[in-house]
Amino acid sequence: MSRITVIPFGPQHPVLPEPIQLRLELKDEKVVSALPVVGYVHRGLEKLVETKDYLQTVYITERVCGICSFIHSVAYCQGIETIMGVEVPPRARYLRVIWSETHRLHSHLLWFGLLADSFGFENLFMQIWRAREAVLDLQEATAGARVILGTCCVGGVRRDIDQTGRDLTLATLDKLEQDIKKIANPILKDYGVQQRTVGIGRISRELTYERGAVGPTARAAGIAQDLRQTGYAAYGELDFQPVVETAGDCYARLQVRVREMNQSIELIRRALERMPASPISVPVKGNPDGETVSRVEQPRGEVIYYLRGNGGKNLARMRIRTPTFANIPALLAMLPGAELANVPVITLSIDPCISCTER
Amino acid sequence: MKVLAKSPWAVHFNCNSCNGCDIEFLACLTPLYDLERFGVLHIGNPKHADILVVTGSVNHRNARVLENVYIQVPDPKVVVAIGVCTSTGGIFADCYNILGGIDKVIPVDVFVPGCPPRPEAIIDGMVQSLAKLEAKRAGKKVEPARKPTFTFRPPAEAEAPVTPSPAGSAGRGGKE
């Protein structure tokens, strides 16, 4: 038997939280090629922005993706601030780091849960999501909402973290660190998990670079590239070092994310410690006139915002290049040769966010 | 009697959502909120489901997929629409690719407002849907839900004062 069978993987599929279709061409059980079929979540946000006030656009960018929403708004606000020459107060920069890192924590925990679920490891999924609730509670206590915070604004942030919030954050992080330690062992050392991830979906460093992968997908293949190295917001003052693994398989991507969670906890602690006292926002007057490119690191990789204003209150153009968009070519290189049963694990290992990709 | 309402299985379809509502719905299934205490089990196959949980609005491409998923859910079935996008399109209502709320494609039994709704509101919506599921099983006629009036007013009533939402059409919203 060497007939080619085509299997539509998605758009409605148990392991996919979002609709995307991978049209898999199979020879027996082996994938020969994969073709992504997209457009199920396309809304047309980039056009919508042209009809809204540039301050209202912050809320739209938060809803590009509900998982890393705060980081999207940071990218947008930084871009507008660059165009308008606004100097953000230092405390606001630190607060942006803190909420960005809580978003990274909850995004990585969410991804772990989904990955565990894709192995059929449902108990682990439940345990991970139980730990994740602590981060959401922390976001609610400090920023006022569980998922979409709405705290970032052009010129700074809306809320401050006072002494109570600081104590709560530190206590939550201590507990979370213990939880992650308990969860990381079953994830990384379990025989079943290793059988499903070690050597699966392997991609070489050269091919990863060629395909332009970003974020944990690139770092798991040995490319030490993390936008936080550029020191945007307050990352330049927090002694940041990117997490790198070299194997390039699903297990390496798992390891990168486990280590990044611990790193995020450490970064929040450092940010709380070094946060100076200052106002948290500056008033912004006028309209953006000019263009810029704003890049920040999301849980999934680098996001690029291109913004152009022409002196009116609406932006003339906004273009978003999201990390999953950059990672899909790498995913398509990982899939050929894989068993059909491993396709869900490989697909999830890049942490696909279709809502970002299609905007 | 009441067997169905004690173990309703839910299938989730993300229509055009930003993921905010999806992760809140998934959070409802996990130990802190634990929808399973009402017997709700999340499954991937629409043919095994009683409740169709939809997030997000419809666009030209996924309207057909949503309809297909809805048809595959066996009768009696209820549709729970989570988030403001499902009733009007929400923040994306003005986008060129958005057709509007999912009620343009399938009948909706419970609207849960919020952007995103809190898990408590989602649980409330799911529990309300169980009563409708039981009524449908008993062969009673169940009217489709009205949209939550504090997030949406039909154009004809736009001038009329805001009335409290009718029972059964809205959960307690988040911080609107």
C-alpha cells in the first residue's frame, strides 16, 4: 500500500482550541506533506484600526489574542510612544514587565495543560490548570481583570502595585514556584511524556533559521534570540539571559518553556525589588505623525507592529506580524515523516495561536 | 427522567474569538471552577454532545463550519453563546469580515455577556441551559434566547429605555 490519503486535521478538532485546518497527505501512517488552510478566525483588525481613535486602538490590540493580550498592548503603546516622543515613567516600565511576565506564565501553563491533554494525560492537564489559576487571581488582584487587563495605555499604565499587591505577588510566586517544581517532574521525567516528545518533530538549527522561526521554537533549536535582550520596557535593567536548548525536538521546546516559567518568576521578583517610585503615566497630547516598527517578545515569540500615523487621530496603517505566523513554516518542515498520531503533539509544540495569526 | 440534564456533554467551537472567552471556558472545566460537578464533560466530538458552546462571531468562512458542527450535534441540543462577540460581533462588529452574532447562523439558547465573561457567568449560563435542555427533551417548545439588552439593543428599540434582561437570556456579566 502506498496510496496517498488526505486527512483534514481541523478546523474542529479535539486537541485544537482554535480552528485551523492542516491538510495532511499521508502514505500509510506517515505524513508526506502538510498544507495549512487558514481564514477561519480572520476578522480584519488592521482595517478596523483605521476607523478608530489611536487611543481606542489599545483595546483592539488587546483583543488580537486573548492569551497574550497585555503584551500586544505593550507593543502597540511602545510604538505610539516612539512616534510621539513620549517618555514613559520608569515605574510604568517596570509594571509593564511584571504584567508581561504574568501573561507569559499563564500562557506557558495553559500551553502545558493543552499539551498534556494532547498526550491523553488529562489528570496532568487539570493539575496544571489548577496552578495556573493562581496567576489569574494575581492578575485580577493587581490589574483588575483575569484575562484581558486593559491596564496598559499610551503614556504608561493605569494601575499601580502597592505594598499589599507586592506582598500578594511575592506570596503567589512562592507558591507557584513550588507547584511548577511539582509539575515539572512528571512533565520532564515521565517515561510516557518522553516517549511522546524526545526526537519527535525534530528540526535542525539551520532549517529553523532558514524558515524564520521565533520564540521558544527557535530557542529550542539553539538560536539564542529573544527580544527581551534588546531591553525594551525595563528588561535592560533586569539582567535578562535567554533560555536556550539545542535538541530542536518537542522535548526541547518543553524544556525551554519550563525554564522560561522559572525565569519569569525570577524576573517578576527582580522587577518588584528594583521598581523605583515615580508616577505611573504621563499625559499624552496630540496625534501620532510618523512611522515606526515596534517589536516585543510574546510567550510564542517575537511580535512586530508596524504603525504609521499621518497627524490625524486615526492611524493610517497598522500591520502586525505575529509569532505563530513566523512559526508555521517551521511547523510545516517538522511534519513530513511524522506519524499521524504525533501530529497533534508536534502542532501544539509550537504553541499555535491562530487568533493572532489571522487577526 | 432527568438523565440527560445530569450528564450533559459539551463540545466547544471557537468561531471567530480572540481566545479570551475560550480560555475562560476551559478554566471553567478545571478544578477551581469545576463544571464537572454539574456533570458537564468537555468532549471533542460533536456527535457525542448535548451542549454546543460557541465563542466569537461568524465570518464568511466559518459560518458553514459552525452550521456543520451544529447539525452534527444530536437532538435535543442547546447552544450556549459565550462573550459579547456571539451576540453582536462585540469590539469586532465593524470589521469587514464579520457577519455579526452567531444567531445569524444557528438558534441560540443562552447568551453569556462579557468580554470575556467571568467563569462564574459562564457556569451560570451552562446551568441555565440545562433547564432548556430538559424542556426540549420533554418535547416543550423553547424559544431562542433574546440578546442581553445591556450589551445590545436592536436598532428599532434603540430609542426605547434600557429594560432589564429577561430571565434566561443573560448570565451575570463581568465588569461591563
